[in-house]
Amino acid sequence: MRIATWNVNSITARLPRLLAWLESSSTDVLCLQETKCAAEQFPYEQLRELGYEAAVNANGRWNGVAVLSRVGLDDVVMGLPGGPDYEGLQEPRAVSATCGPARVWSVYVPNGREVDHAHYTYKLGWFEALKTAVAEDAAGTRPFAVLGDYNVAPTDEDVWDPAVFVGATHVTPAERAALAALREAGLSDVVPRPLKYDRPYTYWDYRQLAFPKNRGMRIDLVYGNEPFAKAVSDAYVDREERKGKGASDHAPVVVDLDV
């Protein structure tokens, strides 16, 4: 079984590439983030033609998440149970579903913006709610994983130059502590292998030739419980999909399971 996660940075802009990638990659389950598309405008029919069902939590703004599956899509839960509001609304940043033998969450963790911004406090609260919401599945016997754009680099090894990020979000002790707390709920970091260079970055800014210079970050993560982690036979960053015209600024992270 092949499961992947990908921040597509607008499914409308990325649809031809997404459809081609699904056909070529033999992916069974794909967690999407930053769809930037209202649920009613989602390309259900094009995906159905390829054999995929879709569970979509989106309102057309800059966030939005989805789970695509060709191995079943059951027990769908929209949103983050108990999650905090931001400016009076719970943003569409989580969706979970059972896909064949595994249960997955697709999450788009709040960016945080700046350390002294209200969005940063919201981000930390969102992590706390996520830990509580996934605890039961994380402790279960079924393969379970939380996949997505976490907007946190777990360690200094996960950014191209730690000095560049001093004082910025994505690398602060509080954010990394939130990740550690999530792991303590019974999840482990499934670290993928890079297809090139020595570090499995998943995101490269569009600016300043960041991608060809490999000035990246590993912020798209797969956190799996023990049954999930034990079933992993391979994991890699599909760096090739970050290349060329019309690419997202994130690359897919692909995990193969023997289940």
C-alpha cells in the first residue's frame, strides 16, 4: 500500500500535474493540503475517473485539506475535534478517514506567521488539540498516521541553514516541543530518504533560486503509530515533482507499507 502527502499550493493550479502524478506514482492514498478551493469546486469527477474517492474539508480560502483514496474511504471526520478557532472560525485544516487497512489524517498546521502574532498562539493551541484528538488511534492496533504540512522543522538538520531562521517561526523551541508532545502520544517520525543530496527537504521557497540551490526545509511530515511504522518498507521525497513549470513549492512525501 502506498500512502503520500503533498501540499499542492492550489489544486486548481496544480490539477494537471496532480492527475499525471497519481497515474504515474501508483499511490493508493494521498493526503492533500492547501487546496485553496471550495469543497463544491473540488475536481471530484476528474479524480473519480482515475478511481479515487475524495473527502474534502475546504472553504475556498488559502487553506483546505483532502484525503484521496482508491482503497476505500470510510468513517470520515471533518475538522479537528476540540480544535481552537481563529478570528471566530475553525479553519479547514484537518480531515481524517479510514482507507483500507489504515486510518489517516491530512493536516495543514497553522503557519504561525511571527512569534509575537496571535496566529502563533493559535498554532500551539492547534497542536495541543491535535495531540488529544489522535491519542486513541495512536494507541490502537491499526496502522495510523497523521500526514501533512506541519509548518515545523523538527530539528536544525531539517533546515538548510539554521542561522537564517533565528527568531523566526517553524524552528522555535515551543513549536518543536509541540511536535515532541505529539510523538509522546504514540507516534514516531517516518523520515523519508531524499532522491538527491543528503537531506530529505520537502519545501523550497519559489524565490532566490532556493530549489536549484537546495535551500530547503523538511516540514511535510508523516507521524505514524507503532503498527504503521513497523509496516513501512520505504519512504522518500519525490523531489522530481518540485521541478519544472507550474510546480508546487512542496514535494510529495511517499510511504510504502507492507499491509
